Amino acid sequence: MNRVIDNHGRPISYLRLAVTDRCNLRCFYCMPEEGIKYVPKPHLLTWEEMERTIRILVNMGVDKVRLTGGEPFVRRGIMDFLEELNKIDGLRQINITTNGVLTAPLIPEFQRLGIKSVNLSLDTLDRQRFFDITRRDEFQNVWQTFEALQEYNIPTKLNSVVMSGKNTDDIIPMAELTRTHNVSVRFIEEMPFNGDGAHEYQEFWNYRKILEELKKTYPGIYKLPDPPASTSYNYQIPGHKGTIGIIAAFSRTFCGTCNRLRITPQGQFKTCLYDDGVFNIKDLLRQGLDDASVTERIYEALQHRAKDGFEAEAQRTVGLVSESMSTIGG
């Protein structure tokens, strides 16, 4: 299959699709405590529009889709949508990012549908800290999801945002999970996508500082080869079953191999996490454009793609980054 190539020579093979902006947690680094103003349902992409968009992109060489949110499992109909995606020829991987609150009972269905991997958001193993970060007492449900993923042998990555003054004491306990579990624990630099729920940084934990903290306890930790287009620097602790990843999401060191596109719940087509959308694919579909015309718009956008997140942020038309990560899909 031929893949479309952007203007910097990067092949595009991966779509991150946010199916909803709604979430049943209120993580302070993602949105203000009072939440955000949700998009009215008629302004969201329908399941049918999302399926059509994915089919168009698969014909352009995309073979991996990750469903995100918000929290994808708060939107009704998502399991039927997964059934339909599973029928698309050429779609090699369907992956899911979830906070795990509602997900545990669905894990057997994930296995039947052939879901390739699940990213589970989990910033702490301490129930009180979980409440302090998410403003909801849901740790036990999330942990049950983790246990179910392990039971059904679904490849799992635990995503932990490292936040000064909040959960840096959890870095080593999270890393310890890799001792006995075949899981990738990924530590992520905090980003500014919190819907104007501004807070002060006591100290910014970049990827270098996170690695230094790990080396204090695990001096033998060693670098693994990073897969093509990887967003994480990957490591192994000797004797541990699982692996460690560190994602420089704010430092933006991985842009040179970026193979990803993003579509927000309301249809904003983003060629970079840090841009403010290059066009609205929902509007194109509802205007009656055929697949060939939509394909041409996507191709055109990719020929004007920013070389990295810093350039994309500088080109924004609506000012500094401040939207909630819940509205753009993690």
C-alpha cells in the first residue's frame, strides 16, 4: 500500500481519532475542576462520518487508528463502531486510549475484536493522590481494568503524566510494576492543554529529569532501540518483565519522524497536536463532497505541514495553546 508523504518526507500511517470530548474524570492537567463546555451532539462527528473518514484515510495509507477522547467509553455506540472498524480492509491496528473507569467489563470483547493494544491512563497507584489529581474516587475501577487487561493478555501501556508537586513520588512505584508485569510504563512530560485551568509549576519535569530520577533507583537501566515513529524513549530495567518509556511531549523531540494525524470530536483535522486545526472534515462531509475531493483536501493539508510542534504552535491563529486535552484527543 502506498502511503501519502508529507512535505517533510514523513509517511503518514497513523490516525488518532477523538470520538468525544466528554470525560468522567476531571484531571487537573487536562481540564478545569468545573469541566469544560462540551460540544453539542449535532456538532460532533457521527459514527458513520468517522467510519467514512477512516476508510478514506486507509485508502491513503493509514493502517493504524487509535480511539481517544475525552473518555471514549462514555459515548454510546462505541462497541458497535469498533465492530464496523474491524471490517475495514487495510486497517491493520485498532488501538484504544482509556482512563479505565468504565472499561473493565469490556475487556473480553476487546480480545474478540482483536484490539491490538490499550493505553491506560494512570498517574498514581495511591488512591488519595488519584482523587487529588482526577477529582474523582475511581481508582479501584481503573485498577480492575488493568487487571483485566493483564488477564486477557492485551498489550498494555500505562500512561503517567509526571507533575511537580503531585505525583513525582509515584515514579518508582509505577516503574516497579514492570518487575512482575509485562507492561510498558510510560512517563509523560506535562503539557499546557488544560482548558485554561492554569496552575503554577513548582518544577518542570522534562524527560531528562525523569530519567535521572529512575537512575537513582535503577542504575542499571539501559536504553532499548526505539521503534520507527516512536514517541517515547524506551528503556529496560534488568530483571524486569516490562519496559519503561519516557515521552518528551512538551520538549517535542520526536517530531522528525511523526507519522500521525489527529481528528477532534467536532471534526477538526490536525496535522500536529500543537496546531489549531487546518480544516474541518465534518463540514466537508456534510457539504456533500465525494471521497476523492476529501482525499484531495487531506493531501493538500499534508503538503503544508509544520516541521515540528514549535512551528505548528507559532502558526496558530487563535493564540497560545490553552484548549483542554479532552477536546483534541490526547
